[in-house]
Amino acid sequence: MPNKFKYFLLNLINLFLIQINLIKCQNQTDQLNNQTNSSTNSPNILPLQLKIGLLFANSTQALRLLFGFAQSAPAINLAIKRARNESLIDNINFTFTWLNCNCDTSLAAGYTNKLFLDENVDAIIGPPCVTAALVAGYDASFYNFPMFLWGATVAADLFDQNVYPTVTNINSNTKMLAMAVQSVIWEFQWKEISLIYIQDDARRACGYFQKDFEDIINPSSNITIVFKMEIYPKWKVLRMQLKN
């Protein structure tokens, strides 16, 4: 896994563990209150048992390099080791189960249901693909359980808390990126621009940026998109399209 994706996933897991630590504190408080009100108090607080579901994409070489199990799963061990060293997750026992949804929306929806209903997970990390996350997020909202997103989940829709109230996404999103590009255009006072983008079959994020960018630029009377082209991500095709 490229370093940027390894640390990307590490940051997500650290965020997840911090939130779990808050749950642990509440759990321990509830147990202490129960022990205080009980006539047979136990001197030890039982460990909090958490089962975490993981969704990866592993069906092609491109997906394996970006989001595959072998490249991504080791980050979980690193994050848990660090969290234990920093006493963030004392008295918590973790178990993990995983499935490969392979950026397929049907598999993402089905496996999210399977993890929640059959495996009884408490939370899910993934899926890392934007199209799969948009679908799986509905399941998380319906069952009201937490889902933590990483990878290429950059669609602005995933940040709508009315639609995805239980989804936490550590990514920025394409709408914010489009607004940043708009600021650059304003800074240089460009009036006419061209939009050329490559559709990445693995990340599948460019289409969302293209839509958000046009939604932001089109209402402006001072900026006009005079040319737009989607380029297929193959070198021979790329050269032909650029020549034309």
C-alpha cells in the first residue's frame, strides 16, 4: 500500500478508537452505577467487547494496491498497538471480521447487511470506494450503527448528515475541492476555462468532482466553461484524444 493510503487508514482508525474510548468511558460509568445500586458488587469492571466489521476491495490489481486486505489490514494492528501504548483503549477487547465488497454496490449493500445482521458487528470500517459507500451508508443509517469511511469516499453527498447521520468520513469532499479551484480562478481573474478530467475506474471520484465543479461554476456570470472533455485513462487513447 502506498504510504499516503497507509497513514490515511491509520488516521481513520485512530479517530475510530478515540470515539470508541468515549463509548468505553460511558460504558464503565454505567457499570459503576449499576454496581453501586447492586447488593452484590463486583470489584472488577468487565471489559467492553467490540466486534468490528471491515469492508475491503480486492478483486483487481488496482483495487488491491489501493484498498486491498493485504495492504490495508496491517494498519489496524499498528493503530491498536499505538492506542494501547497510549492507554486509549484499556479494558476493551476487539474482534474483527472482514469481507471484500470489491467496489461493487450490490456486494457493498449485501455485505453491510450481512455484517450487521449475521455477524452482529458494533461498527463497520469501509467500504473505501465512493459508489459502494453511497449505498452501504444507507444501511448504516437504517440500522443506526456507526460506519467509518476512508479511501476514495469523496462524494459530497456522504457528508449530508440528514441522509447519512451515522457515517463518519475523514476525507475532504469534491464540493470543497471545487470551491478551492473556484477561488484560484477568481484570484487570477480567469473568465474562460476548460475542464479536462480522467475517469479513474478504481477510485471513481472524478465524475463527482466534475458535477460539483460545474454546479458551482455555472451560476457565475463571470466564468464560462468553454470546453469539457473526459479522457479515458489509457496512454494510447490519451495521446489520440489530446491530438484531436
